[in-house]
Amino acid sequence: MLSKSRIVSRTLARGCAGHNNKVVLPVASISAATTSSWKDAPAIQQPKKTSIRFFSNDIQEAVLKRNAKRKTKSIIASWDSYLEGNADAHSVFQVIDLSRNSKISALELKLFTDVVDQKGVNAEGMSLLAELVEENKDNHRELDAQELHQWLNLATTAQDIDDDTPSTPSSSTSSSSPHRHEGVLKLRAKRKCKIMNFAWNKYLQDSSKLDGVFKVVDLNRDMNVSILELKLFLESVEEKGISEDAMKDLEAREDDEYEMEYDEFASFIEKYTN
């Protein structure tokens, strides 16, 4: 009679023997203590991904600068072709769009003017660019293809448009003085639509806030408000809180370049505010 210990030993030997005389340990032979220790072992910690959000703007700027430097020749060639009338705005858009996102950021536009050394770009174009760069600090303003086309038309016009230096009332109403291009004012009104509405809503709540309205309506910052600027303002706020007679009054005035000083502007607003 075999002892119990020998029977267990032979059983284990038969259970562990595999093919090719190799010994395969059965799962049952693993001690419960060992299995328990695996279950209780802490999970392997995956390394945390380092956030680069803080550096994202700097990295993006460096990438755009590198791309602009790499594409210098093609940018200059495309721009020269555009100035000569042999290329359209779409081709210019493609070389300026360094990030390939179908939008033009203020930085991309600035890099472009730096590459072409501001060739063919007038003072008004550079002034608008400076505004875009300033706005980009807060809301990352970008231009689409149509807006870039407008900027190109304004920035390359042969007309000598004066800069943003405030003019005196006497010179601003003189027929011989240069006036803002209508397209410049329309573009600025479009970009400032939200702040116009904000200032106007503040005034409707508190009539003492008219100074803020005057500042946003004065698109060319010459301390006066022209009829055209007033029309663009009323269109931007959709004539909210304004009598229908206000626009009729403006339409009846033949000279869009006529400018109101603050007191006349205040009287106009108070007269036609519902």
C-alpha cells in the first residue's frame, strides 16, 4: 500500500509532465499566497504627460517664424506677382497662411509684411495691422479670405491715406484734406461690432455713458463723428433703441464726410433715442 504522500507525489508528477519531457507547472500548483500577493500589488503608475499649454503660444510663434523664413522666396515672388497684377488675392492668401488652417492670424500677417519689407503696403494697411496685432493679444483675431482681400485692397491702394494722427476740426472738414477710404471704415466697423453693441447697451441703461459710445463710433479717431461713421454704427447696433427718423435724417444729408463734434453728436443721439 502506497502512503498518501507518495500517491500525491506521483499524481503531481503525472500532472506536471508535458510533451518532450518538459515539465509544465499546473495553475493549481501556484500557491494561494502568491496569487494573493499579485492581486494586492499596487497598479503600475503611468507617467504623467507634461503639459505644454504654457509654452504653446511661444512654440506656435517659433514654428510660424521658421516657416516664414523657409518660404521667403515664394512669399516675395507671390507678392511681386500680385503687385504687378499677375496673381490674385487667393495666391497671396496661400503663402501668408503659414499654419495651413485657412485663416490668417495677426502674427502671420506681420511676418508677411516683414518678409516683403512692407513693399507696396501703405500707412493705412500697417495701421490696421497694428490694430490686429493689439486685438490678437486678447481674442486671437484671425482674418478669413474675404477679410484678407479687403485688407489687401486697402493696404495697396495708390491713394495717400493719412495715418491715425488726430486731425483738427478745421482740417477735417476741409474739402482739400484727405479722407478715410470708405472701405477702411466699413472694415473697422465690422471688427468693432461687438464693442459698439456693448457701449450702446451701456448707454441705453445709463445715459451718462455717451462718452464711450462717441469713442467707438469715431472709427478714424479724429475726435469727430462723420455721417458715414454714424450710419455704420446704427447698422452695427441694428438701430436698437433708435427712432426710424434717425436713419432718414442721415440719408437726407448728401455729404457723408460731414463731421459732428461731440456736442452735435450728443444732440443727435438724444433727439432720436426712444
